[in-house]
Amino acid sequence: MSYDARRLYELLPAVYRDRDARRGQPLAALLAVVAEQVAVLEENLEQLYDDQFIETCAPWVVPYIGDLIGHRPLDRGAADPVSGRAEVAHTIAFRRRKGTAAMLEQLARDITGRAARAVEFFALLATTQHVNHVRPRHAYAPDLREWEPLERLATPFETTAHTADVRRIASGAGRYGIPNIGIFVWRLGAYSLTSSPAVDAGPRRFRCSPLGHDAPLFTRPEPEDEVTHLADPLNVPLPISRRVLDRYLRHYCGLDDRGRARSIVVWRDGQAVDPDEIEVCDLSDAGGDWAHTPADKVALDPVLGRLAFPADVADVRVSVHYGFGGDVGGGEYERNVPAADEHAVWREVAAPASIQASLDLVTGGGIVEIADSGRYAESLTIRVDADAQVTLRAADRVRPTVVLDGDLVIRGGPGSEVTLDGLLITRGAIGVPADAGNALARLRLRHCTLVPGIELAPNGDPVHPDRPSLVIDLPAVTVEIERCIVGGLRVDAATAAGAVRVTDSVVDATAETAVAYAAPDGAGPGAPLTIVNSTVIGKVHALRIDDATNVIFLADVEAGDGWPSAVRVDRRQQGCVRFSFVPLEAQLPRRYRCQPATAEDAVRVRPRLASPRYGQADYAVLQPSGPIEIRRGAHDEGEMGVFHHLAEPHREAALRLRLDEYLRIGLEAGIVHVLDDGTRSER
């Protein structure tokens, strides 16, 4: 039974309550304190009961429960975000099924926190079959009349037989050997877009991407109910091919029996389009038009993310999934949005309401929260009174797109602050002009994307590659950028009072020879910079770098650009650059364990990004086959760059240790990192 202050007060005899009321209720105040402590005690008792079960116990209890069953915890490092709770919960089941493919697959999921599939390569070897053990489907050569085995060729789901490969799989050299087991781990995740307006691309034509570019649609991974189940294509975040979608349309499209969205749902004028009304087509460009547009059905191309309708439609929305490497730049993931002060002015926006109208009501301080993943096309200006704080943010687990008509201009009085959180901003930059009366003190960006190149063309190229995303003309403004993707930065350094701090972010000037960070003129030094766990694509000129840790500076000079080096700092007497990749000729403060260390390493020790272009699924992700000095060169032996917080090397090391414990004698396992559909897997 729960006892709050009111219930405890009502247990007192009426004579004491009357006397207390006449004296100003000091007894009621005392019982309020007692009730607060009773609530703490009740919560503690409930947690003590929950701590008896691995599913509900507090994190600190997990190793103690593991010790009861002889589980040996791994030293993952402080940076590893994966909890050991799932592994402890499955330890007994692992021991019962030790060495089986399903068990190894579940182990990989528990250790890495990612989708995985175990493949016994010895089962895919081309062998002479015994007449008493004939496998009719295990032919030496593939049947060219069956499309699906050819579609799955060289992926984790292939069934085609191969000749033997005697190279060791643990070294990353071979696959199809007698003792080999491959553990495929998906490096990318499938991120949802729920009821997002499709972008008009012409008469009755639309693109699913909110930025209006061609982007593949990904599978929403279905959870596996049993540890004995081997993952199939519906259980991992694969890009969806046309043939697969056409064959298994109802597995991927529409709503399930419970009304939940599958991987793809198309909404036409508020109604979900039935899969029977959808025809999978190749809608590639053909002579200035889209090819293979049907006359009576809704055409869907999952490879390009395109839609075509047989008749005019007023409102088209999609619930789809796209691939990306981590929780950076905003999205429908848990962002830990700070709770609003109960006294703060609160305005909620949902399409088709105006963001600007709500911003005009909170100039004295407050929060404007966008409640959906809609598309808002308008011209925005943020004004803040002196000593006030204004926040424009997305609600948790939504991703609105703000399509600017011109630049977003921010002005504030002395001591004012502005925070942007969870927004995807395109077709305009953010500017803080040095107008008379503008004295903005601080600008924060959290989980935002300021599209590099301002906007994307239909083919994904940046439309304005030379334009910066953020221009701060006003001196002495403090800028904080956290978990963001931004284009070039231009920050005034007229005074040293202002400073820029970038954490777990990408600063992308769209080319290594473009300017990623400098003064507003694009050549002079930008404000003092602190940058941690980030990736910078483009040249950097800063007045001072106070700290650069675990940073990748991908920068280069071109003939005649007037830059003596691609990364340079004017005041080099203070600050430090450590555990980072910087060009060897960079003009920096003192370095500590940076790469490359020598001229001989300059070519070999160079970060290899799976894709340096924003808009692609593997954007800014390090190739797993890249140099070990970059993948394990951070201060905690993690990878350098924007995805350092994912602790990928620590996850892999932990998985290798556990595989040694659970593998059958004589077998050898290799970890294969999958960046898309498996055809570009890297060990």
C-alpha cells in the first residue's frame, strides 16, 4: 500500500487536524517530508524485488547475477554502449547449444548489439555426394532459371556451392573452407521515417527521401523470437531490391494484422495503399522521363526510393526506413530530450501549422517543439530577448524537415541563448549577423543536420558545394555542436571571447579541398576551436585549437588556393592535438600520438571512408579494412572520427574473445562487417 502525504494526514484524528489547521499546518508539512521518505523506501523495496531477475535488475546487479552462473564479464572499456545484460540472460542457453550456428549468431547479437547472421561455410562447399546422402538442391553450378539464389550470391544468405578455399578466415583472406564459420555483423542500422511527406518530383511522381534525392529503402528488422532461429533477410537491415520486393511484397509493404507498419507503407490522401495496388518497377531515368511507369497501379522503386501514381493525388506520405551508421544528425531515435521547465513558455507545432508563428510567441524565452516528422517549408527568423533562452526542437522519436526559404537568421539581446535540437534543415544556412543590437551569447546545435552543400540534387550531389551551413558574423558568440552533421563553418574570431566546441559530429565542406572551418571571409582564422570525436572533410584555419581529440581531418590543398597547409592554426603556443589524423604538413600546436607519424606512413595510414558524400547510407563510416592506426588509434583504443562513441573495435574484440570460448574444436570463425547487402562486406 502506498502512503502519500494526503493519506498520512487523513490517518490523524480530526482533533489533531483541526489544531494543526489553526497553527498554519506545521504537522502537514512534517508529514509531507515523511511521505517523501516513505516513497523512497517503497521504490527501494520494489527495486530490490526487480533486482532478483536479469531482465529488470539495475545495471550494477548484472555482473553479480552473472557470477552466480559462472559468467565471466568482459572488459569492454568505458566507451562501449552495449550492456552485458542480454549475454548474461542467454548464458545457460548458450552452454546448452554450444557451437551451433544459431547459438553463435545470438552471441554476436548480444555482444555487439547489432544484427548478425552465422554462416557455416563448410556447408556451402562443392563436394562429391554419396548416393546414400544426396542433396538435390546442392548443385555445383547455380541454376540460372532461379533468380533468388543469384540475387543472394556473395551475401550472407547465399546457397550456391563454392570450391574449397584453404586460406584462414580469421585473417580475412578466405571464406569457403572446411573449418570456417562466418559471423556477419551489420555495421549500418535501419532508421525509420514515420508518415513523412513524399517530395514532389513532377506530375504524379514523388521521392521518399525528405531531401528529394534518390535513396534506397531498407528493411525494418523483424525480431527473432527463438535463440534457435537463424536470421533471414527480414531480420537484418538490408537494402530492399526490386526482385525481392516484388516476390515478397506483403512481407515488406503495408500494415500487419495488428495495424503496425512494415518496412514500407505508402499513404495516399490519408489511407494506406494496399500491397495489391502496388507494382514494383524500375523507375530509373530514361530520356528525361521515368521508365516503366504503370497506368493503373502505384509504382514503387525501392532501389531509388521513387513513387509514381496513375492519377493525381493531393497528399502522399510514406513510412519507410533508410540506412545510416549511428545516432548522429537527428532521426527517430531516443535523443534524451531535456524536460521543459514547468514555468517555461511551451508551444507545440504539428503540420500544417507555422513554426514562425510559434517562435514569435516565445521571444521572451520558451520552447517550440515540433511533434511530427512533417515537412515545413517557410522562412524563419529567431529573435530572443536579453537573458532569455529559446529552444526550437523536435519531439523525441520524430524527425521534421525544415525547408528554408532563405537563410535562418538568429538575433538576440545580451545574455540570450538559442538551441536547435533534432532538426533536418535544407535549402538555407543559419546566420548570426553582426547587426546593431544583436548580442546573442550562445548557439547550441544538438542532433541536427545542416545539409552539406545546402541541399541535395536528385542524384544526391550537393547543389551549393561552396556555401557554408553556419555563418557567425557576430563576435564573441559561443557555439556548441553536438551529434550533428553540418556543412562548412564560418565563425568570426575578432575577439577570443567566442569559442566553438564540436563533439561527435561531422563538419563536411563536400570536398577535401573546400573550406570546412574559417572566418566569414573563408580565408582568415575562425574562432578558437575545441573538437572531439569528430570527422572534418575540408580545410581548417583556426585562430586557436584548444583541444582536438580523436578527430579525423581529411583535408588537402590545391594549386593556387593560397593555403600554405590544409589545416593551420595561428596561435600554436597553446592547445593540443592528440590521437587524431592530420596532414603531416599541418601547422598545429603540439601533437601527441597523431597519425601519420612519419612521411613513409602518409599514404598507408590514411582514413578510408565507405562514403564521403552525405545522403548515402554508409556516409562517414570507416571501412573495416582500413589502417589499424585509424580504427584503433583513439585515446581508448577505439576508432577515430564521428562514430567513436559506438566503440566498434571494443565490440569486435569482445566478440572474438567469446567466440574462442564457444566454438567447437577444429572450427575457426571470422567476423565479416556488412556495410550494405553483403556484396561489399569487409573483414
